[in-house]
Amino acid sequence: MSRSLKFKTHKSAKNMLHQHFIQTGLLPVEFGKYYNEIFNYRQEADYEAVSEINPESIHMLLENLDKFIKAIKYLLPI
């Protein structure tokens, strides 16, 4: 698969992921929800004075991260 997508912000990257991969069915809706969750954690960590995440959430995020990365690598081989 070849796509020429360019982004200037993290938010536009998130929007393009949904537009080109989630809404078209190339990636499951669950990955879109997962990406939204990690995007929100990133926003909070970068822009809030204090940011916390509990260990259970970290464990779930890491489990899903492996599946997410494998799917992306399958679609966009490096």
C-alpha cells in the first residue's frame, strides 16, 4: 500500500488515521478508539501541569500497542 499523507500537527495525523484507515475499514474501529485514548494521554502529558495514569491502564495500553503496531506495519511496510 502506498499513500502520500503529510501532517503538520498530531491532531491532523489523528484525523487522517480515522479518515484513511478506520472509516475505510482498513483498520478496525477499536484501533481508532485506542488511538484516541493514547492521543488524549499524550495531550494531557504535554499540556497539563500534572498528569497521572494508573498501572492497570498502562498494562492495557501496552497490550493494545503491540496489536496496533503490527497492523500498521502490515499496511505500511517499512
